[in-house]
Amino acid sequence: MTRYESTVRSLFDLAEIEINGPSPWDIQVHDDRFYQRVLAHAVLGFGESYMDGWWDCDQLDTLTCRIRRAGLEEKVQPWKLLIPVAT
């Protein structure tokens, strides 16, 4: 597992979302470039990687609610993640 993947997994854990997990709101990643893109471009990278087919989810509405409730959009800011990923 790369540092990018580990960091993204830790962030989604805050919202009780599991990467490639069994729940319908869990993200199913199809392209490992997803992790770096999310960290580099935050919300925009998350959305663009979905449009590019890098991940999908059976219940996007529930996924979105969990992300919003956990405040992940404020936590995923590329400059804040620079040091943890680089070390």
C-alpha cells in the first residue's frame, strides 16, 4: 500500500467509508491513480476521478452524506497533506 492510499483510507475511515468494502456506500477503486489525484486536487480530483471511471459506488447519496457529515471536504486540502504524505 502506498502512502497516498494509506492517507486516503485514513481520511475515509473518519466517515466510516471503506475502500473496496462490502457496504453499498463504500468506494470501489478501479484505478490506483485515484489516491494521488484525490490528495493533489481534493474535491475536484475526487469528482473528476469518478467521471473518469477510476472509482464507483452503489449508493452515491449515502456516500455523499457520510463525507459531508465527517467534514472530509475541509480535511482534504492538498497543502495540509503535504507533510504527512512526504514523510
